[in-house]
Amino acid sequence: MARTAFVTGGTGFTGGYLCRNLVKRGYHVKALARPTSNISQLESLGVEIVYDDISNRESLHGKMDGVDVVFHIAAAYRQEGIPKSEFWRVNVDGTRNLLDEALESKVDRFVHCSTVGVQGEISNPPATEEAPYNPGDWYQESKMEGELLALDYFHNKGLKGVVVRPVGIFGPGDNRFLKIFRFVKNGKFRMIGSGKVLYHLTYVEDLVEGIALAGERNEAIGNIYTIGGEEYITLNEFVKSLAEIFGTKISSLKIPVWPVWLAGFLCELVCRPLRIEPPIFRRRVDFFIKDRAFDISKAKKDIGYRPSVPLRKGLQITADWYIEQGLLN
């Protein structure tokens, strides 16, 4: 008899890939979706759609009956204009509602998707899972609170569970890295700062394989795992790889960090009270000045995680998809 998986965020980028992975593994997959979500791709996979909102505890009652494993992927992501309360409503209160329902329904395993962002800037890269919490914005703070909440249920309330922390996620279907791909292809990219900071990526299909393994391996129970690619690189190397893929050149001009940071700060002061998306904000500058590199050896050792898509190959696949979709013009 097939195991049943319950996936939150199944209509999103990572959640959609996870649903495909689980279907291939033989799971019966239930995906939680809002009534306004596009469910066509999930339905074509044979995924059962469950309409609900994780912030509504009462309406979740009974939705996990017969479920073997919950994969909690849904989150309120970093985006300007979202109030602090919204991050907590989804990433903390919504997580609590799911954990309570999983306990009540006697779910066998709960996989909570966190983020390496809970550790913020890494002072001694690569960081292991034991590096201290150091969130740098509302999103990261709310994800830290959600992670700590999940760990409390796993360690003290009898729910068997695992925390996974993805590094930067990319692949066909992602839009978060679209701007940098577009700027490099069009020859408009300018590095802010030295470009020597470290960055760590994971191809989305490798990531969801790691998440699925966390839901299956008994060794994972009660643990935290960083899921990332085999290699981390400097931003200079990242941009150089993209330029080689597109056959373009990168300007040697480097923009000083602090004037851009100050401009972002001033834009936020003006735009946030008006609920306007700032043209530039400090979080974007963080990408260029903070080291983000991680050790994935624990996931390899405990759950047999083996990323199979080299970074350069994943970048090529993603670039090709952007071109096919006409997104780089």
C-alpha cells in the first residue's frame, strides 16, 4: 500500500518539484492549496488537492487523517511590502497549526522546511548545522521561530520530525535569480563590492531529493540537515560562469557597497510607509556582502544525500529554460 504524503506549498516552486519527486517514488500525494492557486500541473500528476489555509487551525481538522508524512514547504517569503505580522502568521502560527494537527492525526513523520537564512551571515564558512542562529531580517527571524517551534514538538511532544535547511534554490521555474541571469546576458551586470564573498546554491531537483530522504530515513528523526549543492563559490565565479554560458563579458567596474546600502535605506524609509516596492533596498545589498557557504556532510552521512547536478550544469539548464520562456529579453 502506497504511503500518503501531505505537502504544503505544493503549488509553489519547491513544493511542485517535491510533489513530482514523491509521485515518482510511489506516494499518494495530497497538496494543500488555496482556492486561488493554479493547480493544473499538480492535477496532471494525480495529486489530490486539499483546499485550506495553514493559518486556520479549525479548518485543518481531519485533513491529515491517514497521512504518513507531512512535508511543510509553504512559507511567507522575503518580499518588500509584507508586514512583520504576516511573516509570523504564516511561518510561525501556521507551522504551529500544522504541528498540532499532525500530532492529533498521529502522523508518522513531519519534515519542516526551514532555511539556512536562520544562521544569517556565516563568520567562519562553511557552516555546519551547529553554527549559531543569527537571523538578519523579519523573514529569517520568523523562520527561526518556526524552526525552534518544530524542534520543540520533535524533542518534547512526541512528534517524529526533521528540519531541513535549503541553501539558495534555483532551477527552471524559479524567478528569484532571474534578474542576475538577465543582467549578465544583457551585459548590464555590475558587481557591488569585491565579489569575493561566498555563495552556496542547490539545484531544485537535488533539494527535493534531500527533502524526500529526510522523510524516509529513520536516522533523520530529531535532526537538522543543511541541503545544498556540492560546491560553494564566490560571487565573481558565479557571475563568470553565467557570462561563459551566455557568451557575454562582465564589466570590470565594481560599485562601492555603502553608497548603495545607504540609498536602499533611504528608499525603504520613504516607500515602506506608503506600501510601495522600493527600487532598491538593503536586503538586496546583503547578497553582495555576506558570506553564505555551508557544510552538507551531515546529510550525506546520515540520510545518503548525494547532489547529482553539478552547479555549472544546473546553471546551463536554468539559463536555457529562461531563454525558452522569453524571460531574458
